[in-house]
Amino acid sequence: MTNIHIPQELNNIDKLLMMEEDAKYEVTNDLDAECTAVFCANDIKGQHQPPKIPKMFLASKCIFNCAYCGCRCSREERPNYCNSPKELAQLSVNAAKNNGHGVFVTSAIYKNADYTQELLAECVRIMREDLGYKDFIHAKIMPGADPMLIAKTGQYANRLSVNIEVAHSSGYQRIAKQKNKSNIMTPMSDIAQQIIEAKYEKRDFATSQTTQLMAGSMNEDDRTIIILSKALYKKYHLKRIYYTAFHYTHPAKGYENENLSFTETPRWRMTRLYQADRLLQLYHFTPDDLTPESHPFLEPDIDPKAAWALRHLQMYPVEVNKADFETLLRVPGIGITYAKRIIEARRHCIVTHDLLRKMRIPLKRCIYFITCNGRYKGENILSSSPELRNRLAQDPD
Ligand code: SF4
């Protein structure tokens, strides 16, 4: 460990209050995959708020100047804090014990990326070896961090993350001038590689990585985001992508020429992105299914699965006694659990509307899209796309 000089400027209570503020710029604080798009038995629901675990910051003032971030170096008006690895380790263990689930250890870039990463690696080492903390640690990897330091950090963490933020590399110049494709994708690639190697060599290393993707920063459409998400999951074995809304509400020095209008990306867009993400991951939808070139944006009033159904009305109604599992999953209101329940039931009997009710499968959405033993009870509104859209919008899952 290099000799570290840490300025002491604030007491712990002030630091914790500021950490709470800084945590707003990052949503990557998961425990596990099933948190931001909740799967109900009947279908998929997106939520933009994952369950919280505390986010603990090593340092609050960054050498980078990302336009959207409260830690950016050009934001001179606020006081700053910096913890030593030992202090942060103790604060993190205390916070994790209070929370009961785990902790996310992160930082603004202090001095330079490798220096900060070394401090974070030392912090998680102290948490494990000196303080005996055994539960979940999610640790941040700095843009451009050295692979050796990623290895050191990952040795003690359960999960690592680097935030990609923009949907296209040209977006870095627009909102995060010191970031670039290389200093983000290289560590992401290193982590993916080290996860595989560590598993093969049976050595301690984080078992997953996540990232955060910002919507609305470069007027990109949802199709761009969803195509990128699909590629990232495949290439980097990501456990999860977190979607966050780009907010630009105060002018940031250094961005005067970027023509950044003050932006508040609507929250519903995150809900739809989380739903689309889960449909990609678990329902085998493709980016073209969710956002074809003719419809590059997800829709505010209906979820992406219902939107797909409305674009493919010719495939409905589906006979629940005959449809295969994948076809049942394309019925709005029928999710994985209900599709399995239907397939199991029909091994023993003919599935009727009454039986669906007895099986506690709500008919409010799926009734328009199914027949049971040849009987259709959907009030014939399948032939009226606007009316069906109204009903689906008024009666979300
Ligand atoms: S690198 Fe991270 S902490 Fe630093 S300004 Fe950018 S978003 Fe904020």
C-alpha cells in the first residue's frame, strides 16, 4: 500500500449525510437480480426503485467533470469529504449491519483512478480480514482501473461494477468529457474475464458484475438502449443493467458549448426499460420485438409486452389448451408462473375460464387474448385495437 495522505475535513455524521446526497447519482445498489423489474405471477412489472443497500463513498470530489454528477470537479460550492480505507471500512460495516443485507462501496475519483481503486481495494480487504464482515459487498471499479487493482478489489467483493452511462460512445463528449469507450469498456471486459478465470481456478473473486445506463442524455431512442443492453449482457456476462434517468438541472462548467438543455427524463421511461430488460432476459423477446424500427420508443401508457401484443393481434386469441409455453408467455397477463400452472393443469384436464379463476389466474388482461376450449369471452374487442389499448392502459398489472 502506498503512503496515503487523507485530508480530514468533515466529521462522520456530516460525511454520512453527504454520502446520502451523492448516492442519488447511482442506482447500482442491488442485492440480486430480481429487484428492479418485479415478476408477478401474472406478468412483469417494472419498478425504478431497487431495494436499497447503503452506498458508502470513499471520496466526494472527483477529478472528472461529468455534467450530471454532484461530485464533479467543477462543482466548487460544496464541502468535500475523504475517508481513509480504515474509516470507510468501519463506516461500511456499521451501515451494512444496520441495513442487514449488504453494502455498496464506491467513490468519486480521488487523485487518479488507480490511486482510488487501491484505496477501495484496501477498504474491502479491511472489511473482510480485519473486521470479519462476511456478507454482501458490491465494490465500484474506477474508469480505466488497472487489472491488478481490479483483481485485488474483486478478491474481497461479491459484485463489481463500472458504469457505462451513455448509450453511444459519442455521448461521453457530450456529458462526461473525461470518460471514453476505452476507460469504461476495458475494465468491464477485465472483470468479465477475471470472473470466468477465477471460477475456473476456484479462487476468490466477485461472481458478478453490473452496470448503469442512463436514458435521455443524448436524445437516444429506446431501441438504441435495448440493442446495447442485449449486446452488453451477452458480451460481458452482466448480472444486471440499471437504468437511470438523465437529469440535468443545473448548468455545469465546461459544458457551455454542448447545448445541453435542462432535462428531466420522465420516470415512466425507466419503468418501461426495466420491463423491456426483463422481457429480453427471461421471456426471450428480442430488441426488434420490443422496439422495431417502426416503433423505436417504448410507450408511456402500456407495458412493452402489451404493446407487442397490440402490434401482433393476428396471433390472438391463443387457445390455452394447445399453446406452447413460449406462446403463452406472449399473452398479456400471463407470466412465467401462470404459464407453467396452465401447462401443468392441462396434463390432467381441459382448462376452462372457471378453472383459470380457480387456479387464481386473473383474467382481467388475458381474457381478451385467449380462448379456453374454443370459448372466447373477451367481448370481441380484439378486433378494436384502440379499445383494447384503452383497457390495457387502464388496467395495468
Ligand atoms: S467519474 Fe463518477 S464520480 Fe466522477 S464526476 Fe463522473 S460520475 Fe461523478
